Amino acid sequence: MKTYNDLLHEHKQAFIQNDIPLETIKAFLFELCSERDIDLYLSLDEKVPLELLEAFEKGIERILKGEPMNQVLGYSWFFGYKLKVNGDVLIPRYETEELVGNILAKIDTYYNDLKTITLADIGTGSGAIAIALKKEEPRLKVYASDISSKALKVAKKNASDNEAEITFLKGDMLKPLIEKNIKLDILISNPPYIPKDQKIEASVKDFEPHVALFGGEDGLYFYKEIFKDAHKVLKENALLGFEIGYDQKEALLELAKEYFKDAKIEVLKDINSKDRMMFIKEGGNYDE
Ligand code: GLN
């Protein structure tokens, strides 16, 4: 007989050897229990049912081979919303929740008096940003685009599972918005921004879609693509928000100043004190 406590301990050595954080074991078991309405922390000394035991052992085996836990589970949590994930989409990162939180705060600052605010999430992947924003701010009319049909399929399922009304567009960067003559108050993107030759963790490199990760030689390719066409899809006084790589602040500030001459441009750090978000606000009076 095995208890939940046994499961929490018996793979520790293997996780250490494979350089996978030990918290993953608890997080994985916690999710398997939650799915079955079992409270892990009230059940630590109880016998684990066979079906759960098998799911746990199989999953742990995959995780030890490097597969991300959320792909094994088939879902991830983002801003409190449950989202399906698979190998066709980037697993939403905690940093991106911070991007969403900051956008919501800026909507309060800049768009308090608007009844409808038009926003697009470019390169939506799992739909995480678009869905969280629409759920948290119902005044938003949300568009979400992606070049990958497989990603859009996941994003559409996530939107319907979470009852978030979003208009999905298939296409490269801003192209589908330009073609449909859509004009935005807010443009958001977490584009692929890792430089082509940068070394990244094996579990990311081997299991997550490269189309969502790599942004050309310097990682800046997709920002340039968006910046150069942005004014074709923006209303006056628009807000833009981007996730950025921790070492891209200077290069992106310079680039943004070229394209958004009189805008207020700021870079914010994430909870790990890494430069992680850039906001560009056009027009208006910035004495806040
Ligand atoms: N933050 C992601 C990572 O480190 C990269 C996401 C992106 O390129 N937009 O894996």
C-alpha cells in the first residue's frame, strides 16, 4: 500500500539527479488530486487509489524524461483560469500574468471613461492573455491573432471553455487586422523573443513550439514587424504593451523611440527584478 506521503517522497532522488525542481512532484500530485476532488493535504497518510497511483507513476516518468508538467497534465493555470495546453502552444508563464496585471491597471488609468475598448493580442498562442483580459475587463472587445492554425484551435477551445468572447484571426502579426481594417485602442503582444542561438532549458527547447520562442538573430524581429505596421491598426492615443526578454530593454527602447516619437515609453521589471514588460502610450498628458 502507498500513501500520498510516500508518493511525495519516493521520486526525490530521481528529480535531483535530473535537475528538475522538487516542487514539481508536489505540484503534479496536487493537480491529480484536485481533478478527483481529493484534498491532498488532508489525505497525506491515506492509501492512494490504484487509478491515481498509475496516473502519477506514468506522469512522473514523462516528467523525468524532460516533458513539461503542464503538457503531461494537458492544462495550465493562468490568472486563475484553466487553459488547455499541448505541444502546439507555449505554456503560459508567470511573468505573462504580470503583463496582464499591468495592462489592467493601465486600462483603469487611461480608459476609465470608455464604454468599449478595442484590444488585440498578437500571437495569442493558448489564448492566455486575451482570455484573462476579457474575463477581467468586460468592456474590452478582444481580437486575438496567430499564424498557427494548431495554436488557434487550442486558443478557441480555451476561450469557449472559459466563456470568453474573443474574435480570432489567423495570420502573420498585424496582417489580418490590417486586411479587416480593425482599429485598436490597445495592442498587446508576447512575441517570440529568444535570440536564435541562445541556449535554453532542454524541457523548453525539446517540447515547446519554436515558432513561439525564437525571434530571429537578436530576438527583436517580431517587435520590429509590429512597430513598423502599428500605426495602420492603432487609433489615436493608443496603448501598446509587450513582454520582452530580460536583456532587451536598451535595444527596444531605442527601437520604440524611432517608431513612437512623442509617446511615453516605459520598461517594468518582473517579480524576479528582470526587465520584462514594455509599455508605449501615445498622446495625452502624462502627469499621473
Ligand atoms: N519567457 C519564455 C521563456 O523563457 C519565452 C517567451 C517568448 O519568447 N515570448 O521560455
